Amino acid sequence: MSDDLKVVGFCCNWCSYGGADTAGTARMQYPPNIRIIRVMCSGRITISMVLKAFSDGADGVFVGGCHMGDCHYSSGNYKWRRRANMVGDTIELLGIDRERFRFEWISASEGEKFQTTMSSFAKKIDEMGSLHRHFKKIHS
Amino acid sequence: MSKFLEIRSKNKDICTLGECGGSITSILQYLLETKVVDGVLNIKKYDDIYDGVPVFITDPKEILETAGSLHCAPTMVADLISEYLDDKKLAVVVKPCDAMAINELVKRNRFNSENLFIIGLNCGGTLMPEPAQRMFELFYDLNPEDIIKEEIDKGQIIVLLKDGTEKGVKIDELEEKGWGRRENCQRCEVKIPRNTDIVCGNWGATEGWTFTEVISEKGVKLINDAVKDGFIESKTPSDKQIEIRAKLEKIMEKLADKFQKKQLNTEYPSIEKWDEYWNRCIECYGCRDVCPICWCNECEIERFFENESLTPPDPLTFQGVRLTHMSFSCINCGQCEDVCPVHIPLSKIYYKAQKNYRENTGYIAGITDELPPLYSPENE
Amino acid sequence: MLIKHTICSFCSVGCGINLISNNGKVVGTYPYKKHPINEGKNCLRGRSSYKDIQENRIIVPHQKQQNKLVESSWEDAFSLINESLKSHSQDEIGIVVSGELTNEENAIIKNFAESRGIKNIGFYSHNFPNFKGYDDLSFANYEDLKNANFLFIIGNIIVDNPLIGRRVFMAKDNGVPVFSADYSDLTTTSINSDKHFKFFSFSDFLDEFPNEIKNELNKDSIIIFNILESIDNFDKLVEIVKKSNSKILPVLPGSNSFGTMNYFLPLDKNELKELLSKIKVLITVEADILTYDDGDNINLHNFDSFIAIDTSLNGTSSIADTILPTSLWFEKSGTFTNTVGTNQSFEKVIEAPETTNSIEHIFSEL
């Protein structure tokens, strides 16, 4: 994956971040372009955050949460799932390919799933290239 | 009581002054005079027929000022109730979009619907006052000031002149050339607002009577009491009339469907065009402030855009955030588009987002009784 | 709850706006869709001006005693002012009004000044001259924007005066080419122009006016501008305009700057300073002098007597020896003349507080 592509990954503290940790301690290789932001729960993530990430230059956004039923706070990931289902349609209306957003359920023990998800997502972003928006990007 | 009724005022003057027998005027008078409500929220002519403005009335005598219908009055009253009148017992006369906005606000506990009598109107659409006047000059060859009344009937926009003559032009013809009703009204699929207490209109009605569909129990009691107290009289319409009304509704819905396909699909602006629109944005918050659905005390967009800037805001975090906050509840009232100083066709994108959300979740803004699934605390 | 029509008092475009009043207070706005200028569209500053002007509202007369402002009665205030007016000659008295008063109020003040022989009177027009002296210029109106074949914009009009910006977009949608120039090269106006020119000095820009723009200008093109560094700028612009016969659309600050020019002399910053240096008694009428360009260099402490007739306690009125509170724009009826010369009358939306007085009453007592 080309080095200047950036993927922001929001990972929940209890599962996906643990999954990333497991992948790390087991020395599983995954693309270095992903910048992980640890949040306490996927239920904490709003669509605004995804949009802000794209607005600030991310080429892809990934969100990881616990498997259904495993949420540390019982219903956070259900809430996130309802929001996540809206993201694709929303970013598409604003001119961003829905494939640039992905969400997945990864538990703390699933280091391998984390690795494969990241690799395939990075591959997809690499194929699509950097996010080009027609809207004038204004840097003061 | 039968679900369908024809009613009219028992007061002779109101009967001729008001629309279709002045039923609504008399019902409102009944409500105020018997002190069932503290006040009435309705639309009245301010300067002329192109200038409809919401008015809050507590004196039954002033109700007469609101008699008659106005089509060049693209108003929104739902947020007026939540901002200024939420502590009052109120009767409000609404178009379908007002009714849908009220539905959304009530679900969000902005005010109590028990304090509210909602009287709906069949609505074929509204016109923007300024373009409407230009249209009457261009297509009707008339001085707009000579027109004392307009009406949408039999697929035509019909105007009545001072000298008593009438003139009509086919809506299709006008709208093909970019005139006629507001775009939102063209694609609006709710022509008879059934999330109300009663709905009134002239579709299927006998001359001089109002065809009324009674919907809630509150509506049943309202009609019964107004009849009992001698403000209105009622009769049962024939099956034929009910059929005509249903047929008209179907025709209007079909037409709306055609416009939806055109405006939200085949002629929907391209991404490049949208970016051109977003480049116009002057960050005036007009769309947010006028939106009946938007009411947060602390707005998230303001956090993103604290500093005044010389350039347009990034649409992802400006319009995009608004899109994720309210689009699932967008009722297609078109107010955002009406007030946008730089002509961004905002309501198209919001309404398209609601249609997407509807497809995925089945939630119809302004109609479904529960809150949007996004608000649900449940595990499912 | 009551909704009433009025004319926006924020700038000189002359938009209609509906104000919502509740229990005798203005609490919100509602779109005035029938108004021919803006069709219910208003900018943020226009919509929030009803709030902004109520900040630091002053509703009782104040007088300075031992360097502190204390409340006083109207009688005391008037007698003190009249004493100092009597003890000074007419040449020692000066009046500075603002471009935000109604035409009716301007007439009253002009009458007052004439009857007293006061000649030191004027208002700060942000360097816009009196257009009366330029008879052979042709001024564009809003309808002309639609029929123009070329628009040249100076200043960030789309953000500063969005309801003119709206008409620029309407023209653009009809395929009219739009060029712009400004101090900054990245503004909403520049982004939406076909070509943009950046300048450091407006005056230098006019001296070396680009041929690219000159070639496009003709009798059906319009130059829109809302900034002038000095009256001298305007004369340079006029030369360019005269060569091409194009129309101009100056967008003045102040809701009634255009109308005020019919009554009083428009002053630029030097002329204002000169006027202030000549006088010993200063009367300001809703004129917040210290906020004007170069206002920091103006000294308002050296007058024998300084009377501020104002609605709020601002930088200028808080220095005054006497403050006479008057009504806000939506507490009075009157007419504004907008930047294309249209007279628009408006009605009062709510009653003014009882302890304030109208301009008419105040000047009848002086």
C-alpha cells in the first residue's frame, strides 16, 4: 500500500483494540497506514467523527467493535450498528465512495481477523487511490 | 359517527366568506368561544393574497381574518409551537408538512400533543409568492394585484379576478417551464395529512360544503360538540363522493411519484454540481435555523466552525453533519431551500437521505408513530 | 406571539424580515417570503441583529458625575444640555449622526440644526461620497444584475452582502461571467468567480487597472463594490466606469446610508476628524465613532460637553457626559432608503420602553 494513503481506525477498548494488540504481540504483519484511535466503545462513535476523519484527510475509515452480545456496556455496539448502516448512504451523497468506510466486529482474541481485515481494507483503499474530492480543499 | 363527513358553518356570513362553507372558521370559533383552547394558530393575509403569515389568535372575533385559503404561503408553524406556544392549549390549522413536523417534534417531547387540536388541510402544494406573481404576469397576462383569490383544482392553477372573471392554466404546462408549485410540493407524497385530528378539503365535496375525514377520537368529539353547540352542521357524503376524493388523492400521489423520480433520480444534481453548490455556502446557518426538526440547544456544527472564515465550510462537516443529525427525519417541507441565500437545493439532498433511510429501516419521517430507530436504546 | 413585517437594519441591501414578538419583546425572526428583494432569505447577521442591538441596552438617561455614569431624570439631563448649548456659539456645536437613522429622523435633526444655525454636522459614510455630485453615472438596480453581460465584484460581496451575492449566483446560473478583486485571494467570492485579482492597495489596483477586466467592461456590465479606502478611490473608479459606460452598484454600510446622504454631508475619516477638532460641544446620534476605521486615533475626551443619543452603552456612548436613551429600529416606524435608492417604509414591531424617548421628542426639547 502506498505510504501516503491514510486510514483512520476507531477501535473499541475492549474488543477490537485488544484484537489489534493480539495481532501486534503475535507479530502479525498488517499495513502501517492505519492510524488507530482507541475509544471506550463503538457506541461512542458518531457519524460526525467519520465525516471529520474524511474531512481532515483520511482516505479510508475503519470502525471496529465487539461482536453482537459481547459489548462491555451491553448495547453500545447495537447503537453503533444502527448508525453504521447510515454511513454508506451519507458519504455517498457527499461524493465519497461507500467502500472507503468499513466496520467490523473483532474480539480481543481475534488477532488474525484484525490482520486480514486491515490487509484487505488497505488493499481496497490502495486500489481506489487517495481520496479526491472536487470540493475545493482550502488550506489557509 | 361515520369516518367521512361533509360539514359547513351554520353562520351565513362565515359560510360565504370562508372556503367551502367556512367550516374551519366556525370550528375554530367554537373552540375559542367555548374556551376549549387558549388560542388558535393559523395563517392570515398580511398585505395581500401573496403574503400569508402565521398568526396566533385568542379573540374569537379575529378568527374571521384567517378565513379563506392561501396558496402562496409556504409557511411552517410546527417550530413556532415548540418555541413560543408550548404552554398553551392550542388549535392549529396545518398543511401536511406542518403536520409531519408536529409529529416529529411531539415524538421528541418538544410539546404535548394532548394540548393540541390539529386540523389538517388537503394540500396540492404551495407557490413561492414572488415567482407566483411573475407567473401570473407571464402566463396569465394579468396584473397580480387584480387577483383576489387563487385555487388549485382539476389540474389547473385558477385565479379569480376583482371583476369576478376566472382564468386557469394547466399546472403541467407551467411546471414544465419551471414555474408553478415549489419543487418540494411537486414531489410531496402526502396530500391528505392523516396524522391529525380531522382533515378538511374540497376534494369530493358538494359545492359550499367541506369534505372532512375524522381521524382521532379527539376529532370525533370536536365535530360532535361543534355540531351540538350549533356552530356547524354535518351530513354524510355519498359513496361516489368518497370515491372521487380517493381517486383525486391517487392522481396527486402518482404525479408526486413522477416528480420524485425526476428530481431525486434522473435530474438529481451530479457530485460535481453539488461541489459547485457547496462552494457557495456562506455558513449562515439559515437551513439549520429554519429547520423544524433541528432544535438542539448546543449545535455540533458550531463546534466545528467556531472561527469566522472567509471561505465556504467543508460540506462533509457542515452539511454532512446536519445530514446525519436530521435527514432521517426530513419531512420535505423545503424551508431550508426557501431561505438559502445562495440557492443551494438543500432539501433535495436531505430528502433523498430520508428516502434511503426509509428503504433501509422502514421509518417514514413525520408519519411513523415511533421515534427513528437511531434513537432506540434496545439491543436488536 | 405576533409576527410582523419590517426591513432589516443590518446593511443597506434592504431585505424584508419578519420579527416575532412575544410579551412585548422581540424574540425571533421568521422568513418574509413575499418581500421582492430577498424572498424570505436573510443572512446570519441580518437574522441575529435583533439580538445584537439589544445587548448593553440603555433605557434611562445617564450623566457623568465624578467620572462615573449615574442615572438621571430626563428633566435634569435636558436642562444640563440646554445650558451648555446656550453657553456655546453655533459654530462650537457639532452633530455626528449615523447611516442607520430613518429618513424621518434625519429630517427632524436637519431641521433642528438649521434652526440653530449649526453647520458642523455630518455622518461617517465609510468613504462613500455623495452620489449627487455624479449625475452622469448610471447606477444599477437589482433587476439589472439579471440582465447584465458581465459582473465585476470588488470586496467579498457574497459573504458581506449575501442577498446581493444571491443575485450574482442567479446571473452566474444564466451564464454571466463574473470577475472579482479583493485584498485576499481566497474568499467565497473569489472561489465563485471566473477570474480573481488580489491587491494590496485598492488605490494602486485602480491605477493599474488590469486590461483583462477593462476589455470585458461595456454598457451592460456592472461593477459591484462594498469597500473604498478613500473618496479618492471612487473618483478613480469613476474614470474607469466612464470609459466603458458600465453601470455601478455601490453597496453602502448602514441600513440608511443612501437616504442619509439626502440630508447630511457624508464624511470620510479625515473630514470627520476635522469636524471633531473644530467643536466644543458634540452631539452623537447612534454614532459609535470609536468603531469607525481609524477610530482608535480619535479623541473624544476634550469636549466641554459630549451628548450621546444612543440605544446602548458602547465604546463611544460610555465616554459621553450625558447619554439620552432612544428607541431601537424595531421600536419605531419610518423609512429606509436602500443602496439602490428604493424607499421602504416599515412599522414598529413593539413599543419602546417608557423611559426612553424618540429622536423627535429629544430634539424638540433641545
